Amino acid sequence: MSITSAMYSATSGLMAQSKALASISSNIANSSTTGFKSTGTNFNSYINKTSSIDEQTGGVLASTYRNISGQGEIQSSAVSTNMAINGEGFFVVSEETADGTVAFTRNGSFSTDAQGYLSNSEGYYLYGWALNANGTVAAGNKGSVDSLVPVNVANIKGTPKATSTMGIDANLPSDAEAGDSFTTDMEMFDSLGVSHSVTLSWTKTGENTWNLDASDPVLSSDATRTTGTIAGFPIQLSFNTDGTLASAATVAADGTTTAADLSALSFTVDGWTTGAGGSAVALNLGTANSNNGLTQHASGDSTPSVSVETTTQNGYKPGSLTGTTIGKDGIVRAVFDNGETRAIYQIPIATFANADGLESVTGTTFTQTAAAGQYQLRTAGDAKAGTVTAGALESSTVELTDEFSRMIVAQQAYSAASKVITTSQDMMDTLIAMKR
């Protein structure tokens, strides 16, 4: 190898180590960047062949690669919409909220912007499947990104729910006299979310027997306004001598009774003046021969009274949005101040046959390539897609100790290559001096 060839080889070494140092520098700078995937440097020798084997020139080529498939440590975050994937998948994102080209990222630093969209620290919007009221995907082919929409958690309206079940846990006083009557009020909602009050009347008809009746509902805000017609009462209730509920029967207008299943009691309300549709309500008074629901024990008061422990019903008025939650299954749920919780989006997880073949847009965001293979949209927890952890972030995969070690090696190699150049220069100067 000639002196000139030696200088060329050393120069290629300088360039290769410079490239390695650039990789190291980028890694160190991004050691705290959420979802950042570290880069490394591959070195490959090359030979420029001439007509003579003795005159072949050797050198080195450096190429940078990114370890995209590496998993960073998952760390907790105070932001509930921050997310991390514990698995091999990627979030689907785009720089646009409409008709944008999708990309894939592990940077889950999502927060709500001024328009209500979830976007991460690099400005990419999170995409997901919109869900119907019943919690299923609204439309489109779930396997295609065309079925995805940007996740927006603003302007989500609460929906009312008509009461369909009511229950009461109460004690009827066994020391009451036949003919004594007591009342309790219960709230219910129609299909428009309007609140109504129903008065239940408890009348003792004999030893261990009571009749339960109910008044037509009235507006909770105005008890003078009757709002519907109730049917399904009276109900005759019989108790065991130990105070537990024994059986129930419906009472006809002529006073005849028909045995009824305690687990299948119900009533209806029709003709709502609010314009709501009719209501059918299951009535839970307890289980036969047990102490849950209705019981009959002495009140212990000088004046017997009904003691109500709890009343329950499952209806509600339209609520105001108070926040969102994200589950391990990637379901985004809206939470309302009326207790309603509704699934509104499902976050898909994209997987690739060769994630390291993705093309880097940034150190945390990537696009699909032929080398990576076709994306597969999966639900969280499916195969190797991984689960979603809300209120958490994936840290950078950079290991500073490794980078400092690489830096020392690169520095030594760079110094050695530069020494070859200075030595070659000295030898060249000697040759020139000999001619003089």
C-alpha cells in the first residue's frame, strides 16, 4: 500500500468515527426524550481494487442504524392522557386531523390541545376507532387506517338514561297495627333525563302481610305536577316469622291475588307529559328468606315507622363531561358528573413483522417501508401488540454508560487515524526532501 493509499484509508477512518460520534451525540442529547430509540453504528471494510494486488487500498464505511424494536422503561406520569405501550406495538398518529399521512410512534406524551385533540410533544395527533353508543367500532374496516379518526375528547355530550331498575332496602315495622300506612319517596328518570318522584305507600293488612302501592309520578322539581300514569301495583308482601321476606303477589282491582316471582316484579309508567317514551321498570325488593331487601322487624320506637337503608335506581339526566379515562385495552372513556361512563374511542396498536425496518421521521416517529412489512392494526393485548398503560411514558432506550464507552472507543480510533495521516505526511515530506 502506498503512502497516499494509507492517507486515504486513514481519512475514511476519520469520517467513519465522525459518523459514530454524531450517533453518540444524538443519543446523549435524547437520553431523556420520551419514546426515543437509540442509534448505533456499523463499520464495514472496503477495498478499492486496482490492477495490482499490492496496490489495493483498504478503508472503512460507517452506517447508522436505529434500534426501533427496543423497549424503553415505563415510568409513571402525572398526566392521565399520557400513555405507554408495554409490548411491541406503536400508536398510529398523523400531523393532520384530516386526510393526513399516518405515522407510527412510541411517544405517548399525549395531552389535549385547544380543540380537544390528543397530540403528543412532537405535534402528532393520536388516531383511533370511534365507538358507537353500544361500545362497538362505528364504521369501516378495522384492519385499515382509513377506519381511524383523530381522537377528540372535547364537546362530548352526556346522554340521559331512563330508569329501568329500582330497588329498596328497608325495614317495615312488625309492631305496626293492621291498617297503619307509611310512605317513602323514590326518584326515577324518563328517557329524556327528566327527574320524577314516585311515592310508595306501605299498608299493613294483617299479621306479617303488607300491601305496597305507588302514586303516579310527579316532577321532582314541582310535586304539584303529575307527569305519568303508573301501573303494576298494588303488590302484596308476606313475611316469615323471623322477619325475612317470604313471597309476593299482585292484587287485582277486585282484591284477588296472584302469586308473583319476587325476582320478576315490575311496573310501568306511560303517558309521560314530558314527551318521553313509556318506561318499564324492574322492581327489586329483595330475595326470599334472606335479610337483603325488605325485612319486617320491630321498629323499637314509640311510634312505628319504616326505616329505609338504601334506595337504588339506574337512570340519570344528561351529564357534563368531567374527564376521560384510558384502560389497558386502549378504550377511551368519557366520565360525566352524573355518574355516566361511556366508551368513545378505542386506540389501535400497530405491529410490524420487522419494526427495525421502519423509516425514521424523527427519533420517535416512523413510517412504513417494504423492509418493515405491512402494518397490522390490533386491539391492545392482542398477540404481541402489548397493553396500554395510561398515566405513564416510555423512556428513551439510550444507556448513557454505553454511550460514554462508545465515545471513548470512537475518540481513540479517531486519534489513531489522525496519527496515520500525520505519519504519512512526515514520510511524504521525507521523500520530497530526498529529491532536493
